[in-house]
Amino acid sequence: MIQIFLKEVNEFLNSLIAYITIGVFLSIMGLLLWVFPETSVLDYGYASMETMFAVAPYVFVFLIPAITMRSIAEERKNGTLELLHTLPFTNLDIVLGKFFAGFFLVVFSLIPTVVYYFSLNQLGNPPGNLDTSGIIGSYIGLFLLGAAFTSIGIFASSISTNQIVAFVLAAFLSFMLYAGFDSISSINVWADWSTYIAQVGMMAHYDSLSRGLIDFVDIVYFVGIVSGMVLLTQMNLGFKR
Amino acid sequence: MSIQVDNLLKIYGLQRAVDNLSFEVPKGKITGFLGPNGAGKSTTMKIATGYILPTAGQVIVNGIDVVAHPLEAKRIIGYLPEHNPLYFDMYIKEYLRFVAKSYGFDKAKVNRKVAETIELVGLELEHKKKIGALSKGYRQRVGLGQALIGEPEVLILDEPTSGLDPNQIVEIREVIKQVSQDRTVILSTHIMQEVEALCDKVVVINKGKLVADEALHTFKKRLTRTSGFVLSFESDIDPTPLVNAGFVVEKQSPTSFIVDGSTANLRSGIMAVITENDWPLTSLTQSGGSLEEIFQDLTKGES
């Protein structure tokens, strides 16, 4: 597994993919948090990173499928998947290696935003007047969300040899799981069921983490999604041969 | 017994790609795996590597069932796929190191194997290049290096020399010969000279079915016509004088004939008749005697 992981990370770093995705993500976050007057904290008057944590999932919905769309689809198309299959790797090695490489990139794109926390910490009045536990919770939520989106992206990539199909499918699934269920639950026909429907989606769990409440259930939810997707991908690799 | 294929069956939809195939590949020898395009060669080889699952039947490699214990089988099999897929963005050394590590070698062994393999397949001059920058012949060497680097006991090579120029073909064959001594090698090809130059054993399949499985020298004995000449003339001729001289004449067209006979000096005998009659000869070539003919005889049926 570690060999596949290193190979994938190397591939990201040797191509433009890593630099572009990280660059785009940080540009969007920076612009929204500091520059655009509608969302900037400087104009908002409160030292809070909420803008970033509210927008980041939607940016991830597009960026993560862009990272993962090639991972299996391209290898299948080029025939190099045959190579991986005939080397002493299990299907799980291949899927996990690719998953962790994608997740590594997500983590890497988030790390620089920690600087924003320290800047905001200084800008608060008095300095340090910031909801630190909420921010830590949000970061954990964002990491878990990134992991879930990555696993969905890898699964979509294993379905088709066409990268565009993989991208569109991954973006759709990610969006539906993140915001879709929440919106569906707000339709006025569910009565008592609406809370449960909202709980199926990621947003409910992400929001609860953002409040700084690290609930075991929320973590289990995200880990469950990742495991499920990894398992499906692994089965898919086994079926298609 | 090194590779044992037992009643192998692979069905794609309605097509029987491999149809109850059974044969054995002995250790320490090179076995040629022949058949026309689409006969099921690649499918059989892919099943043997554990990449494709068979519909029924089994492949035993050195006592390991590839379906039941794929990981153990993959450790002892080196495989060069048909179109030699490679990571074009990787450097040769990087790629070989990746493959070597996948076999679980420690760092020292990985470095040693990479250096050995680069020398073995003749990539010393190119070893700093990216795979994408290599010519086809060198890419094939990288592929062969990939198959060899894990010290496999069994080598499965799917058309190792396809698309190479004649010099490269000879070089790749040399490498295969060199590494075959203590290993089991099966290679698929449709070039008969390759079989003659390399193989000790021949397995021929057609439409997924076995049509021949024997040692090369037995295979060669299948030749029906060992001698004979194809004569072509500028204008129509009447071949009666040849028949009268005791030759067997088979008319292909008014200007071309296949002539055979039991005389020792067939060529000079035919020439004598030709000069005697002053026929306008344009070409005289030997026919038969080639493995192509056996191959065609075996595989042309009902196709």
C-alpha cells in the first residue's frame, strides 16, 4: 500500500495537479476571507473563520473530484491497472494507496489556512477573542469531509474509464451527500422524519463538529462513509476482470 | 511441472474465448504460445497471471492455484502485458524501483536489483530518462525489466518482440534466452522465426481450443512437403516435359507451378528441363519447409 501511496504522491508532485489544486483552493479561501467585501472578516467586524468553513465544502465538491478523477480511470485506460493487478498488490492496497494519496493532498491544501487562525487571533479585540474549540472542530470536520469526498471520488473513478464521467459523478454524489439530504429534509412533507433525513447527509454532522463538539457519532459517520466507499471500490476492481 | 493449465474456460457473453484448454509448461524451457489473433492467447496468459478470473478450470503455477492464492502466485510470476503499459511520467529507475519494492525487497536489494536489471536489459545509456521519452524498443526493455526485476520463477511474456525493428528483436531474444535457463518461460507470438530461434516447446491454440502441444522438433515433423520449388514464368507454358522428367507438378496458374520430386538434386534437375525447353523463367523459389505452413494448416480450419 505504501508503495502505491508514494507513487501517487510523486505523480501529484511531478505534475501540475498538486500545485494547481492547492493554489486554487488557497486563492479562493484567501479572497473570500480577506478581500471580497461581502464575505471579508475585516468588514464583518467579528473575528471568526465561519466564512471559510461554510464555503470550503463547496470548493471541495469540485476540487476533490478533480484530483481523484484520474486515479483509477486513467490507469484502466492506459492498461497500467493490469500492471498493478499483476504485481503483488491486493485490490485493497491499490485503493487505499490511492485514497491516502488524495487525502494527503487535501490535508496539504488545508494546512496553510492555519495561518488565518493566528492572524485572526491577533485581530480580535482583545487579541485571542476567538472560538478556538469551534475552529478545531471545524478543521476536524473539514478533514473528515475531505476524506469522504476523496473516497467518493476514487469510487467514481473506478466506475468508468472516462475521467469526465468520473468527475461529474463524484461531484454530484459529493454534493448530494453534503447538501442534498439537508435540502431534501427541509421539504415540508416529512414531518418528524426530517431530522433523520438530515442526519443521512454530511452537513448535519459537519455542522455539529463545527460547533466544537467532537461527537463520536459524527466521526463514526464519516469513517463509515470512507470505509464503505473504499470497500465498494475494492469490490469494483475485483468485479471488472 | 511449472505451469499447469487445466480445462480452462473463459466465456465473454456468448463467445468462448478460451475453450477447455489444458496444457503444461515445463520448467527451465521456453515454451512458444501460438495462435492467430483473437485465438485466446492473451486471455489465457492474463488468467495465468491472476488478472482475469476464469469461468471454469484452473491454472497452477509452481503448485500455487492462481485463483485461490493470487498474491503468492503474483510474487513468483513476472508478466509483460501485450501492449506493454508503462507510466510515461516516471523515470526508468523510479519505475523499476517501484516495481522492485512491490515485491517487498529491502532497500539494499532494491538498489541492487534495479542496477542489475538496467544492465541486463541494456538500458545503461538511457537510465536517466523518463519512460515517455524512450523509443519503442527501449520501452519494451523497460517492460521486460519490470517482468524480471522481482526474480520471478515463471515468466509470462505476451508478444515481447511485437513492433520492434530486426536488431531490437534479436537483442530482446538474447535477453529472454539468457534469463530462461533457470526459469519457466512462456511467450506468445505469431512470428514463426521466433519460435524456431527461441522455443523448446510449442503450444498452438485456435479459437480457444488446443490444436498442438509438443516439443519443437516433433512440431517440425508435421511438415508435409519438405522440399519443392515455386516456378514462375513470363508467359504461359505447357509443363508436360517436367512431368515426363519424373517431377510432381502442381499447377497454380498458367505461368506458375509448384514442382517437387524425389531426386536429390531437384534444383539442377528442374533447371536442366527449363533450359532444354528455353522457358522464360522469372523466378524460382523454395516452397514449404517453413513453420508458417504448419501454423497455417493448423489454424486455418473453419475460420
